Amino acid sequence: MRSGAKVAIVGGVFAVVAGGVGYGGYNLFNGLTGSGGGTNAGTKSDTGPRKTGPPSADEIEDTAKDFLAAWAEGRGPQAAQLTNNATEAEPLLSGYGEQAHVTKAVITPGAAVGAKVPFTVEATVSYEGTSKPWSYSSELTVVRGLTTGKALVDWQPSVVHPKLTKGTSLVTAEAAAPPIKAVDKNGVELTAEKYPSLAPVLGTLREKYGDKAGGTPGIELAITSSDEHMPDQTLLTLTKGKEGTLQTYLDAGAQAAAEKAVKKYSKASVVAIEPSTGRIRAVANNPVTEFNTALQGAQAPGSTMKIVTAAMMLDKGLVNGPNSPVECPATVVWEREFHNLKDFSLGNTTLKRAFARSCNTSFIKPVKPLGADAGNALGDTARKYFGIGEEWQAGVVTRDGSVPASTGSETAASYIGQGRIQMNALNVASIAATVKGGVFRQPVIVPQSLDDRQLARATPLPGSMAGTLRQLMSAAATGEGTAAGAMAPVGGVKGAKTGSAEVDGQGDSNSWFTGYADDLAAAAVVDSGGHGGDAAGPVVAAVLNAG
């Protein structure tokens, strides 16, 4: 215990006051740490031969209480020594008082569940004369130290707060940016409470454009990150700043439909874009995390990539229109054997029918005559006409699609959206929007005028190519097309493409779907959703109908 500290024990809870800073916690052992402090003092693993195996119940209880007591008393270095990674633990534990400005904390452990010990924190945060209460719950796990054999807290930043991750810190100070009131295209306010998927989007928009929206910052306790692309996460507002209003291109109706649609699946994402402008109308994920999968994910897009493959075949003169003859055998060999779903065959057919039925072999076999150019052709087309591979500046953090050069069987796999191709819902929605609009318009979520950022550009689709691609997507969305069932409830001029992407070690394929109706395009991915029309399709249809 630090010199001059006074201890009061009331109902099993102790409060330590030293230099005007108070901390508290359960005192269920002799003294505060069993022997007046020190690293791992008083625990039963301190004496005798080096122990092995899982910690005992007594060790779990003693170690948890010693750690929580040291942390609650403000002894960060000592608490860190009770973990299995003192070097990483000490800055966060010491920073609890020094950076987060926690001036009082009562940390109350619950009953252990195996090696896990839950606990609650009732704290006070004080900064420049203002104090606010702050409470939350977390947990720790006790493990056997590999070198010492002592029972130690398994160090994770989430022990200090459940939202902390590696590279993040707790800081109380003037906010990095003023608060914003984000509104949709019609002036409807967008909040993370009403639209949970927008939480990371709104955080980024505040950080990037808060100072341009006319507000002033307040004092906040926030999680800050060493990653410049990760916005601060406000945990507690001590003094409110003045909000500025920020206009976005989102649509509250489409966003609400997107939020509802993705909640039907354990892991799903969807994005909607206006083809005539490139404006992003909706972004939704389930689950909602700081990593925005819809905008930043990177997965093989499956047969939705056949839109780009068809454009490449048209551009290279391998086919010349929707009724061009193609073959659709059950299998085709390109260093290895590629199959259609359940080995179906259409024999000699047309490009339009092969696209509508998503015949894999029809989009591999005709490309063989390209020879050495086959490994670069798809990526060239993706960049030239669809902006894939260019640097997008949407106004929030996004991951641009990738269609790398390939060789051998990987080339054949890329034509059907497998191999090393990586896309997310934003990228694939933009591909559909480009077909509908006839030209790539880089997706944007806020006006370019806010920061005069440079938008990516691409060559407009030649008229005959655009017309053919729209006929192909229309055929997939109607009649015997694989997207017809999902698109049946959608009205207007429509087109679509299904996709199923196989993932190593995953039982069911990821379900992909993209489509458009009038002036709205959307794409969705449902992890392990199976066929594109079964899972991702209804998500897209729900968003298109809301638009």
C-alpha cells in the first residue's frame, strides 16, 4: 500500500484513499493482498515446487482478488505483474488513472465460472473540475504461468474494458472532433441507436468531417487507437460539445430495411448504391463491429464475378452479344477439372441462358484462346470499366476490390469468382450499379465538396456491352434464371446475379447476390448461406423494395 493511504472496510468493500484519489474493491482475503502487497503476494502458488496443470479454484480466487485489488488501488505496475504479459498490461492499468482520469473505482468480483471471473466496475471519471459516474462489466481468466508455474491473469486489453483491443487506450480529454448530427438525403437524423450498423460509419464521419460541420468539441472518455483508420469510440461524455449537422447520401428507409434484413442471419452484409450518381444509400452488417465488413471485407465473390467475366469476353471479342453461341458441358479442364453445380449441362446454348443459369464452364472454356493474356485479362477489364483496383475515396474507410493477375488453374477459378479475387458488398454493388448506369461512378457516402477528395474514374461501358450485360442480368432475374425467385417480389426494370463462393474448411458456401431495380443497386453476402438466391437474395430484394 502507498505511504499515507487509509483503509476503510464497509460491508466487505474496501476504499483506499491516497493523495485524494480513491479506489475500491472486495477485500475477501487477509489485508489487501494477503501480505501487504508485492507481486502475486499471498497466493498459494508463491511457495513450494513449481506447479503445473490448470489453476485450482483457490488459486483462481486468490489471483483474481489480488489483481483486482492492485488495479483498484491504482497500483498499475503491481497489477501488471499479476498477469502473464506485464509489458503490455502495465500501460493500460496505469493509464486507468493517468490517461482515463478515473479518480475512484469500486471493482466487485462475481463467482468464478471455471477459470473465468466476472466483475463489475463502478467508477468516477474527473477532468478539469467535471466528474461523471461510469459503470460497466468485464471478466478475466486465470491461467498457469508457463515459466513460473504461478497462477496469473491471462492478459487481454478487454480485461480493463470489454471494448479495448490490442493497440487501443482509454483517454479522457477534449474530443478529437466535434459531435455531429448526421442526416440522410431527406434530412432525417441518423443515429447509431436507431441504425446500429451505422455506428462505425458515424464515428468515422465525425472524425473526418466534424470540424467542417460547424460544431465544437466537448470532453469525453474514449477508446483511442494507434490505427489512424479507426475512429475514437466515445464511452462517456463529461461535457457536451456543440453538434454540427452533416449531410450524407444515406436513405433512412433503405437503411432501416437493410438493418432488418441482415439480422435474419448470423453473419451478413449489404450495401445499396444509386447507379445514376454512385451515392451510397444503405450499409448494414450483422453482427455490428468496429470493422465494417460491408465496406472493408475481402472475400471471394463467387459467380457474381461473371458480370465482369462477361464484360471481358465481350471486350476481347470472344462473344458478341447475348445470343452468342457458347457451350455448357458438365465439366471443363484447365489444369484441373471444374464443375457446374451438381454437374448440370446445357450443351450448346447461348451466352444469355448460360449466364441466367450460372453455368461455370461457359465462363471458363471460351477464355482458353486468350493464351498468355488470360491471367491478366479479367483484372484489366475490372479496372478499365468497373473501377476495381483503383483507389476509392468514399468519405469513409473502404477496402477496394482486388483482381490480381493469375496463372494456371487459378486463372480459370478467377473467371467464376474464386481463386485470389477479393470483394465486399460495396464492390459488388458498384459492379451492378455500373451495369445499370452504363458507367462506373465511384461510390460516395458524403459530398465530394467536403474535402475535394479525388474520385476514381473508369471508361464508360461501350453501348453494346452495357446493353448485353443488362440483358444477361435481366435473364438471371426472370424466367428460369437463378435469381428469379429472390427477385420475384421486386418491381421495375430489374436485373441480378447469384453467387456461391466456396471457402476452405467451411461446410456451406458463402451466399452472394447482387441486383438492381430502377435507380437502386445492391449486393449482399451471407457467410455459410449456401446458394446465392436462398440467403443473400432476399436481403437484396428487401433493400431494393425499400428504395
